[in-house]
Amino acid sequence: MEKKNLIQIMTEKAVAVGTIVHEISSVSDALQYAVDLNKEKNLKTLACPGLDSEDQDRLLDLCNSANLDLLEEPLRNQASSIDTSLTWVNYGIADTGTLMLASDSEEIRIATMLAKIHIAMLPVSKIRLDTGSIEAALNDILKKDSASYTAFITGPSRTADIERVLAIGVHGPVELHLLLIKDMQP
Amino acid sequence: MIKTAQDMKSYKKKIRQALGDSFLRSALDEFNTAYRENRPNVYKDIDFNSLRDIIAENKDSLIPFLEVLFEEFRLNAQKAGAIVHRAKDARQANEIIARIAKENKVKKIIKSKSMTAEETFLNDYLEKQGFIVTETDLGEWIIQLKHEGPSHMVMPAIHLSRYQVGELFEKQTDLKVDAQNIDKLVKVARRELRPRFLEADMGITGANFAIADSGTLGMVTNEGNMRLTTTLPRVHVALVGFDKLVSDLGSALRILKLLPRNATGQAITSYVTWIKGANQSLNTPFGKKEMHVVFLDNGRLSLSKDPLFCTSLRCIRCGACANVCPIYSKVGGHRYGHVYIGAIGLILTLFFHGKDNDRAIVRNCINCQACKEVCPVSIDLPHLIKKTYARVIKEEGKTPVKNFLLAKVMKNRKLFHFILRSAYLAQQPLSKGRPLIRHLPAFLEKDHGFRSLPTIAKIPLRDLWQTLSPKLENPSLRIALFAGCAMDFIYPDHGKDLLKLLKKANIQVDFPLDQTCCGLPAMMAAEEKTAKELAVKNIQAFEAESYDYILTLCASCASHLTHNYEKIFREAKEPAMDLKLFTDKIIDFSSFMDRVYKFPQTDQNMNKQVTYHAPCHLCRGLHVTDEPRALIQKAGYTYVPSKDEDVCCGFGGSYSVDFPEISSEILKKKLDNVEASGADILVTDCPGCVMQLSGGLDKRQSHIKVLHLVELLANKK
């Protein structure tokens, strides 16, 4: 019951800040979603840092048959040509519709910052109610002696710097898609 | 380069220019209203007041230990590969950052928004050293192109229209820009700035939090430029004020609940980023970034030891104190701060940028308390502004004429009252027997003619008292009246109305004749010694133990007596005899009539529509809001709300004389809203507001009558 509520809250709050949310049933569906979205928007390239090699291979097959370019790492040299990025995120924070993404890897940072569209995959089991409920997990990261770069992402990039009029996609992604994957276990 | 007026004459000139800027005026007026109207929605799931008190308390517990927190931060950040510096002032901070740039053979620098870097004028310094610096926050980029400082701490280019931005972009790109379309303007920035990110050698950011127990920086942003600034270049330098140190993640997350809500009305910003140490960077030989954190003192550590001003270090730079300020909404940030804007700017300017830059702006506070009400860390901003002004006067080493006169006159009640009585005679040629002076002599009319002025009564209330107030046998309550100067000398009729009401309820009212001005005008002029002497005199004049209540019909007096007397003696470290006995008995008119008098609901329908103006010192000073509106309805009138009822009327005592050009603009908006309500009568419960509002409506020759609530209630039957 509580899980259902969390999904509902997460969806409602994420949609309210402009995130496009879908519930899907598997990673395969997510890969297909990414490819279809790129085709629909007439985009050319995809990046998928952090996906395991099996999923990368499947995505490569899908890209090949759809005539899309799956970018190889390092992405830094192709920074100007990333249309869409597909990544996992670590947690969902329901009451603000926020995604938590451990982005220590430069590939993940570049992919999620420079892409026009960021598609985030999140197992529904990783949705928490509020920042208080991920505080311990975040602190575990921060308390390590190693460097870390952790992002809370809530909707697409936005600004209201000109006449206080909201405009989307000033420097970061113009669209943020959240795919809630139902059957994933933690 | 920022040029803030350093004397009143040039300050006034700048104010007049701003008041003539029609885009600025409408943009900021709309913003002020929209921000306040949106707040209940933003805070519907959060208890703002209790959370801000918790945050303030937490900050206060850390402020004495900023150096300890710094050491803890340094150790933890260094373990993760960051290099941590401390700079004692702006110059040293800039030098450290330039040195880092040189050592790393940096040519091009990109920046994300940082008020701390604005504070040190970092860009100017780096550009002089030959670096190419590009601001990447949209607003900051715009003002960089315009060679201006920010006019708001969160929205730095709020003073510019899309067309002005379009012009700047056309000049920059040599391309035609569709300025009508803001989305397209934003895309110009995306297109133009993207290559700059990719080319830059070094990125400079600020930070919202420096978390000591992990050595992590927290950054709260919306555009995504900060993420690029901290990722693409091989060197990252964060410039952070010592005041951004918090002990742990929990403290930062708590502030994060209020910061975006208070700043931009968002539950959270698009991006909140936690960066610790030297992260991966694939364009460096070792695969890691060069990461530096520069902590700026620039007066913060000595502020942290100041018993009064240490609370200014609680500030989290949300900008809300400007958003709700009626003066900011008229003159804009370039006239309402130096680098830091809004109420907090009037304070911090003295400590970070010196008295010359604060001298004029610090005087421009009307004490309406709107900023204090929305401050997410409960800083008593209006009070600190006056204390800052007192410091400026002290540092200048010469007493302003106004303070000299205030001290001379106010400390001597008989002299003060003699002057007021003489004014009755002096004004006769101008008033021509009317209760209002509509036209002033020509040399005053231009600046001060925006409202008719009330006349001094022929016989003040204190002289009428003996004949008016008979002793009652077995009264139900014993009340002492604190008349306040306005009721005593301008509106004695309000006193007659009060007596009429109270006699009906068998309430004995006394008028202690040694009472004098409450002292608020002295405090507003930072004439602290006089304010204290007046407080002592009043406490002595009222034998508080003999009365059930000390009633005043002036909201400003009520709020001053209730809150400021306590502050005056606490700050002077002089315990005042009977202070608490005195202040505990103070009650404002609306509260008294509603809660104590229990004014009855009438069956009569008065067939008049009444709107209300909430005096600043009643609705915010004493948090009395429901009572006056309930009383209007109990008296048989139809209450019709008008827009922005709780926004200042622009009076502010001598503020309206010192800054008539701003006072008149605030009044204009107020009266436009009052007229739009369709009311026949405008009621308020402060004689100062009555003066301002009736003067303004008289000048407009409006049919709307202005009444003090006591007049409405007394004349009901």
C-alpha cells in the first residue's frame, strides 16, 4: 500500500516540475523507449554510461536497427553531439519528485548534463518519501574519504532570469524522462 | 563596476531616476505582489515559522565555532583530494584564485553564480590579470554583458526587460534576436555559452553549504550551468563565505527545505549538487580534477563575535527580504544595496564594503517589518538596520542635525509639547480652518505635496482629559491610556470616541500626564540614547500595577512598547525596573475591543462597505490580524477586502518626510487598491496610517472616508 502511494506521490510531484514519467515493466522496455523517443524526435545519438554490458549490447542492437548512433566512451570528446542519455538513478525522493544520482563517473556527469534529453531509470523499490529518508544513504557516500559527486535532479533545467518568465532547458537537459521500473528488486 | 551613492544628494538623484523607469516599476511591483500571493501555496505542507526557528537556533549554535568547523571541513575535504584555503579579505581571496589559475596555466575561466565572488569583485580582478572570464548563469551573463552588478541576489537581471536583454545579445552575437520570445533568448544563451564551457580551463563556483563533518560542498541551482562549470574544466575553485559552514548533512537538508521555497517558490531547485574532493576528470594527466575551496572571512569572523550582529551570519541569501520590501519594489536593487541587496544588504554593506557605501542606503528603511516576517532564519532585519545606521553615525563621528534636534527636544517633554502646541498657531494660514492642509508653500509642495497634512488640534487630548473623564464608581476594569503623540495632539477626537465606548462598559480610563512620545521616532533615527530615556520616562509615568491594561490606539506605539523596550534595555545591559510589568499590560485597540471588551455583534445593517488597511506594526509587529476585520463586521458593516491590505501605506513616521518620493509611490499603490475595492470607508487602527491615507485620499478628492477603528465603533449607534 505504502509503495503504491510512494509511486503516486513520486509521479505527481515529478510531473508537476515538468518530468515526463512512465511506469514500465522491464529494462528491455526502457531500452526500447529510449530508441523510440530518439526516432520520434528525429535525434541521432544516444549515450548510456553506467548500464551493464549486457544491456549496452542490447541497446547497441536496437540502435543499429533503428539507424541511431550509440556513442562510445569517453564522451568528453563528443560532448557537443549527445542527443539523449539513458542512465540509472539511485533513488527517487517522492515528495519533491527528485532523482538522486551518484555521478562520480565523469561519463555519467557529461551524459546527464550535456544531453538534450535525459532518460532516467529507477526501480520503484528505490523510491523514498523525502530527503530525510535518503539522508543516511547520502551520508554514507559523503563520509567516505574518497571524492564524490552526487546530484539531486528535479525536472529539466530551468531559468526565470528574464522577466521572471519560466523557460526550460537553459544549460542542462531540455527534457527529463523518468522510467519507473516495476519488477526490479533492490 | 558598482557605484553606490555615498551621500544623500546623489542617492536621491538615483532614486528619482529609478522611479522614472517604467519597466522596472511595473516589473518589481508585480513581483512583490506575486511573491506574497504565492507564499501560502508554497508553504502549505510546511510549518515555516517553527522550521525557521529551528534553523536559526542551529545556526546560532554554530556561529561561535566557525573556525572549528572550518578545520573539520579542511581535514575531511583534503582526505578526498581538495586543497582548502582561507582568505582574510577580498583581496587575498582574489589573489589566491588568480595564483591557482596561473599555476595551472589557465587562460579561460567560466563561472557559475556566486554572491561571494560579487562581494570580492573577483571578475574585475581576474580580468585585470589577463584571464578571460565568462559568467554562465543566465542572469549573471546578462549583467556581465551590461557591465553592471546584480540587482537581486537570486535574479540578478530582474531590472532588465526582454528587449534590453535582446539588445545585449544582438551586440554580443552580431545576429538578429527575437527579443519578444523569451524562450528564444534563453536558447541564445545556451548556444553561445556551450562552447565556453567546453573550452574553459577553470570553473569557479560559490556554494550554499560547506558541510564540516564530511568536507562536502552543497550547491542549489536551477539552470545546470553550475554542473557544467564543476565538470568540464580541469580545475574547480569554490569561493565560500565562512558563514556557509554547517556541521552536518542534516543541517544542510533542513535549510534546503526553506531556501528554494523562500527564494523562488520551488519545493526544491532543479539541481542540488553535493561535491566532495577532487572528482574524476578525464582531461587531466592523473584523471582527477584540481579542486580548491577558498573560504572567505572578510569580516565574518569578527561579526561572529558580535553579540548583536552575529545573527546576520545566519543569512542563507534567499533574497526574500528584497522580494517583499515595498521600497525595493519601487527603486530596485541598484538603489537598495551595494553588492548584497535588500534588507540584509543594508546591513552587510557596512561590514563587507564599508561605511561610505552604506551611508545613504542604510537610511532607506521604513521599518514595515515585511522582511522580518519572511526571513527564513528569523533575522530581526529592521532592528539590525537601525543598529547598523547607529554604527554608521558612530563611525562618521558627527551627529546628524536631525538626531541633535531629536535629542534636544524629545528628552524634554514640556519643550516637545510646547513646540507641538505652537504648531497649532503656525499652521493657521495654511489650514484655513480645515482639519487638513491641502497645499503647502511652493518650495515644499513639489516633494511633500502628495498628501494633505493633518493639522495640530487646538486643544490636545491631555488638556481635555479632566473635563472628559469622570471617575466611575466600581468600574469593571481600570485602564491607563497611552495616547501617543498623534492621538494626543492631532486626533484628540479619537480619545473622545474611546471614552464614549468605554463608559458604556463601565471601564475607568486614566491618562497619566507625564507620559511622552513612545520613542519610536528616536529609535528610527538611531538616536538610541534618547529612545532609552523616553522609555524610562514612560515606564515611570505609568504605575502599571494599578491598571488591568495599558491601552493604546496607535499600532506603532503598541509594538514599540511591547517589543522594543525590552530590546533597548537588554542591549544596554541595564535591567529596567518594572519593565515587564509595564510591557505585559500593553494592549492594542483591536485586541482590547475584541478580546477584553467583547464588542457585541449588532443586528443593525449599516449599509456601507468597509475595507481595511493593516498597519505594519499591528499585523506584523503584534500579529493581530483577525480582530480588526471581525470588529468591522460586528459593527454592522460589510467588510470588502482590498488587494495588498497588509502592505505598508508608506508613512513610517519621519520616513515620509525623508523620502517623500518613495512614500508617495507606496501610498499611490495602496490607494489604487483601496479605490478598486469599491469601499465607502477605509478603516485602520493606527493614527499614523490614518494621517497618510486620509492625506492621500483628500489630495485625490476621493469620496472614500478614512476612519480609525475607534471612530467606526463609537459612532455605530
